[in-house]
Amino acid sequence: MKNNSGNRLRDYLQLSKLTIMLPVSLTGFTGYFIFSPHISINLFLVSFGILFMAVSASTINQIQEVSLDSKMNRTLDRPLPAGRIRQEHAIIFSLCSLLGGIILIYSGGNLPAVIVGIFTIIWYNGIYTYLKRMTAFAVVPGAVTGALPPLIGWVAAGGEVWSKPILFLEFLFFTGQIPHFWLLILKYGEEYKRAGIPTLTDIFKNEQINRLTFTWVLTSVIAAVFLCYFEIIKSTPVIGILIFASLFLIWKFYYLIKNTGDNVNYKKYSILLDLYFLLILLLLICDRIIG
């Protein structure tokens, strides 16, 4: 019985995709903190609320794509295509997560933040999920979903939707979503093809996608540096670390466009990009603490 309970817990944790959703929650935490740089119960209520809503969106996505997931090796063992969790149970789980997220964000924030959260789910599950089956460029509008969690935190803390700091932070995370997804396509393109999902590898050669990825990474770096230019990041040590990390990222990704072989470790580049964005979040938090 204990073993079965442990397996069921692992299945729901896998369904939740916590390793991906926790960084999403951190972006919401950062959005809240850069507007109101104080540790409070509301900060954590909103952050956990964003986590619950992200889990709900992820679960709904897996329900929507269970047939596609069953055709790809990297997703075949997920709880739904593997049959370890029934779809009706997943629906209940997603609705409970959504309700919990709404309650937490409203309790720690306000109604506008809840509305932004609901809009994010509608955009991700109602638009992007279906665009993926229609066009290889769906990631461009889909990247909007990665830019909105910081906005939820910012608005929950009392910030305006069109304020300059959050707009630049949103743009940064928007640009970062695109090369991250294209690195995934470069690694798993054949599996996406077998599942019937249009991919850039149907349109461009890998070398061309490498160059496109580098261009978007460069755009992300420029957006990060603009955080300093517009004094969203003000601390000199923090600016120095960001510039050094940005130059390092460009240097590493430059090798991506120089490598024309088939043995490119795309996972390494994906991890490097994730670490860069994680560093930016930590630097934003540190800048507010220092300031």
C-alpha cells in the first residue's frame, strides 16, 4: 500500500512538471519583489498561486496532447499516455490546482492579477497548444505565456500593467522562450515529426536553425542589458555580473553557429540558457535587496 501511494505521488509530481513550474513561480516571485522588495506573506501567497496555476495549465496541456505524447519516446512514459493516471482524475487535479491558484493570488494580490493569470492559461491552452499543430512558428506567439508570470507578480504587488520595468522584463522572457524551444526542436525534431507536429527542421537545415537560435539569444542578451540601461538594475556589482554572464553566453553560443556537424549537444546549450535566465532573476532580487 505504501509503495502504491508512493508511486501515485510520483505520478502526480511528474504530471505537475514541478521542475519546470518552480522556475515559472520564481519569475512571478521576482515580478512581485522588484515592485515591493519586502518579504511578506502576500509575496509567498502569490508565488505559490502562480505555481498552482502553472501546474493546472501544464496538466491541461498534457490532457490535450495525450495522443501526441503517446507517439514520442521522450513523452511516452508520462502518466497519462502510460495510463498510470486516468484522464478524468487529471481533469479534477487541474481544476483543483486552478482554483487553488486563483484563491492564493487573489488572497495575496488582487483581482487584476487573477485576470492576468487566467488570460495566461487561455493563451497557452486555448491558442498556443493548437497553433503547434498548425505551424512550425507557433512558438513565437506561444512565447507570450513565458512572459506573463512576472507580470502576474508585478500586478499582484500593485504595479501597473504598462510600467516600463515590467514591460522590459516581459520582453526579456519572451525572447528567451524562443531559442529555448528551438533547441528542443533541434534535439527532438524527428520525434515531433513522427507525432505529426510541424517543426522548423521541415523548413530549415540545422545550421540555419542554429543561426536563428543564436540571433534570438543575442536579442535576449540585449534585452537583459537594457535592464541596466533603463536603471531597472542599478547596483554596480550586479550590473558587472550581468554583463560578464551575457558576454559568456554569447561566446558559448557562438560555437553553436560554428558547429555544422550532427553531434551538437543541444541539451548543454539549453541548460546554459536556463541558467542564464535563472541568474537574471537572482540578480534582479539581489539588486532590490542591495538598493
